[in-house]
Amino acid sequence: MTEVTEAVLARSRALWNRTRLDLASDEILAQLLDRGEPETWRALYQAAREDASLRRRIARIVASVPLPFPYLWLAALASLGETVDFDAPLPRRDAAGEV
């Protein structure tokens, strides 16, 4: 991951309750996917371009955590060459946005 990408991720408002970026943590990755800004999401996409294990972790989180834009991430993963099942059921939020 480039220093620029890491800096963008580290300053994301999604990490409001964290003292530092630890992209090895699935919890922090899920938080970035759920509450990140478009700039954060672009940085995650850039990082995923270079890191197959990050792509697999993103796919696993999309399949198991209710996110606001799961199909955006599935499309991003597909554009990076990952096999994606767009028909697989995904976790849903209720109408109020709650899990």
C-alpha cells in the first residue's frame, strides 16, 4: 500500500473511535467499508488492486456485514478480477438503516 493511500485511510472519519489505522483488522476494514467517505473508498480500492488477500477479506465482509453499498463493492471486486456472485443473498439493514 502506498503512503498516500495509507494516509487517506488513516484520516478517515470512519475511524473516529480508533487511535490508529490497522488494515489487518477485519473490524476496522468493515468500519471503513461501512462509514468511510468516497475518498476512503477510492483508497481502499487502490489498496485492493495490489493485495489479493485484502480483496478476499473485503468480499467476506460484504457477504457477512450489512453495508450501505454492498453492490458497489461487489462491482469493484469484479473489476479487479475477483469472481463475484451478484445473486448471492447479502445481509440487509432495516428501513431505518439498522442491522
